[in-house]
Amino acid sequence: MALALGSGPFGKQSTGTFNFEVNPPRGHVLYFEDCPKRVRAVFGGETVVDSRSVKLMHETGHLPVYYFPEEDLRGDLLEPTDHTTHCPFKGDASYRSVRVGDRVAENAVWTYPEPLEDAPPILGYVALYHNAMDKWLEEDEEVFGYPHDPYHRVDVLESSRHVRVSLNGEVVAETERPKILFETGLPPRYYIQPEDVRTDLLVPSETKTVCPYKGVASYRSARMNDEFVEDIVWYYPEPLPEAGKVKDHLCFYDEKVDFEVDGKRQG
């Protein structure tokens, strides 16, 4: 995420400048590198791939993707299909499905038999759709959402900034003790203790999202008079260690409220 998404150096919203031109300028970048971790994928109780020779593909506008040597996959679990796709930067991809008993992950595995000349050295490497597998492990720890990016960082800092959150002119949160979460490629997010939030205006939501760096987020909506604003705030009941400081703190969507920091309107 850090290299190729958001405001990362090769992201579409990059805010920095180089002392050279990306060719083409602000163009599509592929960066293929060694990943020092042992990585495994499990489907239907079977390990589909177990590799200590993993590569990681960074591509403009895309999340990182693991690539594995062909020999590290369980070939007996794979079935060829007629499905193909074309990438203007890598070439034509062919696909295989994963079958374990009665369960099938269709077209979950792809490779480039004849990659384009300008593509990175991906010949002989295979990739799998992350969400098609039941479980992913880096070393012996489960990875959620998508592969960890070695250039991605999460920092949570104590702060005394004055934060005020309003909805339709009414203050719904105000604090001088926020925790600010700085995450590579993303804007700072201000997490507020529940005691500093009008929680009486919030109602439970069924929405859940997964971040591989912070954990599983729960959401709440807001009900004020006759207005209902869906999923206005999120929080992490059981955050991963990198985000442990924001446990149960509430973070408002800047786009759905009037958000001020030190008297200055945000967004």
C-alpha cells in the first residue's frame, strides 16, 4: 500500500516529487521484490501453497500481491480452466481452480506463461486471489485482508489537539486528548475516547471491515431528530498490536460530519 496506493511514491495521489521522471510520468509502475517471510495459504483444511521463496508485486493502484514459485504449490489440488485475462503491463494470464473434496475456488490461481518483455521476471511464478483462500499465514501468524506491505507503517500518538465533531450544527464529540493514528499513504485519523462522544446519539450497525494492520472494525450510525447517518463512526474492539492504543476509541468519517482540529475545518 505504501508504494503504489494513495499518496505513496508510485500512487495515483502521490504528493511528493522525485529528482527524476517516472517513465511514463505518473505512469504505471510494477515493482517485484523478494519477501523474506514464509507464506502459506489454506483452503478446505489443505495447504495449497507453502513457500520460503516468496515474491511481492507492487503495482500502481493495486494492493500488494504474493507471487510463488510454481513448485511450491500443491499441483494435485489444481485444475486448469479456460479462463484468461489480459494485463497491458504483464501479458495474458491463464487460470486454475483449487479443488478440495466438494469445495472449489474457481479461477483462484493465475500465472503468466508468456509475460511481456517489459514485465518484471514473473515467468514461473504463480499468484492466488487472497479472498479465495480460507486462511493465510505469514510465518505462524494469520494475515487478514491482504498481504502485509513492508513499506506500510501505523503509528498511534497521544495528542492535546482540540478536536470538535459536529453534525447539523450540533456538537457530537469534543476532546483535547485524541489519539492520532498515522498510517502510511492515508490521512491522519483522530480517535476519541467514548467519554468525549455523545454516544446517546449512536446506534449499533451490522457493518464490519477488516484491516490487516489494525484488525476488525465495528461501526455505529447516528440518529439525530429525524436524520439518520449510516456508519458515521468506527472503532476496534480487539485491535491488532500496532493499533492497540485506539482500542474502543471512536473515529468519525470526516466526509459525514463537520470536523475541526485546533479550530480549523478539515476536509
